[in-house]
Amino acid sequence: MQKYKISFAEALARATHSKAKDILPGIEVPANPEYGDLAVPCFIFSKSMKKNPAEIAKELEKLEVPGFRKLEAKGAYINAFVDETVLAGSIIPQILKQKSRFGSLNLQGRKAVIEHTSINPNAAPHVGRARNAIIGDSITRLLRFHGYETYVRYYVNDIGKQIALLVHAIKDRDVTFDQLLEEYVKANRELEENKDTEKKVFELLHRLEQRDEATIRAFKRIVNICIEGQKRIMSEFGIRYDSFDYESDYLFKDETSVILGKLKKTGKVFVDEDNRLVVDLKDFKLPMKVPVFVLTRSDGTSLYSLRDLAYTSDKGKSNPEKNIWVLGEDHKLYSQQLKSTLSLIGVEAPEIVYYAFVLLQDDKMSTRKGNVVLLEEFMKEAKEKALKKVREQNEGIDDSKAEEIAKVVGYGAIKYQFLKVSPEKNVSFDWQQAMNFEADSGPYLQYSYVRIQSILEKTGSPGSTDFSLLSHAKEAELVKALAGFPEVAERALTQLRPHIIANYLYRVADIFNQFYHDCPVLKAEPGLRDARTALIMASAHVLESGMQLLGMDAPSRM
């Protein structure tokens, strides 16, 4: 619809002796279709035309604008109504030609870096932290859809206290990935009950930083078990990474010393009363009682914060146009401290997408206490629920085919339920809603797509198409919804908000299903049948592209 906005703005500019670029930002999309497809408040012309907005709107009503069937004054607004048949004649062939590339900005040659997931390597991922991976993967898909060469990074905190606690607890015993959570919970219980345990954990960390080879091997063994397990689960869920970057690399390299040297030159680094090196951040007005960023322990060894400064600096060295970090809202203050510290040495911090908690039965989840719902168990439950639905709707379906479809539907249900909510808002997950085939859910989108494919199996490809035959209100509404995809995809990229895509897809699916009930395709007259066939083919392309951006697959049947 962008070209219609430009056409409308240019016509208004000529009539009011204004500039189209000044009018464009003021063009609105009315919530009520009775007020047109586009609208402009005419008070913006009052000063130059020396008339009240209502009078100006009445004058502008007489304009003829290519691509619009009429302009209409409504109080102080001038409303514009798109000529739907003209729109259909341009947008449907464009979608059918471009297919999966429709809506892309085609920004080839640009680079992006995104870090997401980065779960501590101490246990299997739980559902709450999986939201990080799902959002990060969707943003990655958005970037690649628009043409960015995108590099996905996973930062492994492999030398923290949590890993040391596991190393202490497991020692030389053989353990599997599935056993790590139980071991971690037991180890935390020991930590609470036995004061000597914390001392032993810090001794392990000290030996690690002294580069004791046996200790390094012990840490690597536990971390590798966990990372391989996490990779397997995420891969099964359709989420992949280009590199795993280990914090330990920054313990044994010079980057932390280089960063520390640069910070010292700013005059903002000092030794506090605990003999730690800290950065003075009072000028940044952060919500902290003691406005400092701690870099080292009292013995001079580096903390996670200093290593994170070095890693974050490294991420930007490839000069990507976009450098993105998906992070839980509970790390917001830490990221502000990191950003402020980096700014002191002229390093631009990543653009951060914060996400809120996932709530199940009104509880948050804690890995430390073992009060978790593991992602792998959640995925299994999703497949089981979807399998039941698939078998109910496809009597006699082959078991392997049913399970294949159930996986697509089940995983899609989880992803959509997580992504349809803006990242900064909590997700309250409800299985009944997530698996509803007739409401705002992943399966509803997939079922709409499958319904289109079922019709197309009977119609085949359309012949010569006269789009002026698409005169029904629901046809027009569907055409306009499809035409909006490029703007929606661009807005989702600009704001890094996948929920914009999810909400749009639900609207398209809903409009399509209303169209399906009001405008038969198979029973239509030949010419109209071809036009409607082309329209639903275009709808299928947009639904499939949008679902791909959410990490969802389009099933062959349901």
C-alpha cells in the first residue's frame, strides 16, 4: 500500500501547495473501513491555505487520484478509498510472480549479527528461556528475508560459578545430558546447606583461571555435554546457530586486558573499598544505589562483566549494519551498565530486544530449584496434543504421516503462542488456546493454508484472469490485507518485533475464512472462479511466507 500512500500524498501536495514528504508521515489507516483506506487530518494545511480543516477537506473531496475510486470529506479529515479492482490487478500478479520474495526489501549486501538463546550450560533449557531462542530465531528469519547476510551467535558462559558447582558435584562420574538438571538441583541444595561447598567452588574457579589443565578438562567435559544436548533440542525445534562463542576464550586471551587498558585511560576506573577495579557510572544516572560497574575481583582476576565487554566489542568488529542482542528483562540493568561502559571507549553496544517471562499456572520457573517445565517435555506434549487432533480429523491416516504433521502443528502452536505477544509483555501459555484450530493460534493459520491447498488441488492454476470480477466486499478486504504485507514485514524488521507478523497473519487467515464462507471458489462461474483461484493462491503464498518468518512450517494436510 506504500505506493498508494505516495500517490495520495502527491495529489494532496499539488492541491495544497505543500510537499508530499511532509504529508506522508501524517497519513493514517482508519480502524473503521467506513472511513476509507487512508486518511489525512486537514489541519496540517490550515496555515498555508488560511481555511479551517473542514472547508479544506470539502475542497479536496473533488480531487481525482489514480488508483482510488473516491475521496470523501469527514469532518476535518479527507478519507481516500482505494479502487480494489485496480489493486487486485496489480498486487495478485505481483505476489504470484515473486512468491516467497514478495514483501522483501531485498537489502542484499548488508550484514547483521544477532546473539540469542545463550542459556547457561548447566541443564536442559526450560520453557521460559526458550522464548529467547524463539524470538531470536524469528528476528533472524526477518533479517534474512529482507536480504541481510545474518550471523547467529550463542555465547556460552562456560566458566561461571554455576558450572563450577556442577564440576564439583559430578567430579569424574559419567553423566548424561538428561541427568544434569537433577545434579544441578542437588548441588544447589548442598550449596545452601554446606558452607564449605562455596569455598570449594571458588577454589575450582581459581584453578581454572590459573590454567590448571585438569580443571580446564573437567569444565570442558561438563559444558560439552550440556551444549551438545541443547543444540540437539534447538535443532529439533528448527533453531540453529552459526557459532558458539565461549567465555573461557576471553579468560585466556588478551582482549580483556586491551579493554581494561582503554577503560583506565578514560579516568573512570578506580579501586573500591573491596580492592576491586570498578567503572564510575554516576554520570549515566542509572537506577543503582552504588553507580559502578565491577570489572575484577579483589585478587585482580576478571569477572564476567569484563569478559562480556570484550566479547560485545568483538561482535561489532565486522561492522554489521545491525547488531542485535535478545535478552531477558531481568538483565536490563546489567545491559545498561554494559552499554554505558562501552560508550566510554567509543564502542557502540548492540540493539537489545528485551523479553518478559513465560507464565505457566501463574508461576515463574527456576532452574536452580528444579521448578521447571523443560522445553523438550513441552515439545513432546505439543506433538501428543497435535497428534490427537490430526487423527480425529484424518481417520485412517498413516502413523508416520500423522506424526510428521503433528510435529509441524505442535511446534508451530508453541512458537505462535510465544510470538504473537509483544516481547516486553508476559506470555501466559494456555494449551487449549494454543491448540485451537478455530481461533487465534498457530494451528488456525496452518489450517487456513491447508484449506487453500485443498481448493487448489481441485481448481488447478487459473487461466486468463479478469480481476475486475472481484467485486465482493470480502474479496476486496482480502486483497487489501495481502497488499499490506510488505509494510508489515518492513515494520517488523524496523521495530524487531515478530508479533507484528503474527498478528497480521491472524488477520489474513480470519479474512480468508470469511471470504471462504461468503465467496465459493469451486462453484463460481468460470471467469470469477479463475480470479478467486488466483486470489487464494496469493493468500497461500503470503501465509506461508509469514509463517516461515515465525519459524513455522506449512503442513500439507491437517
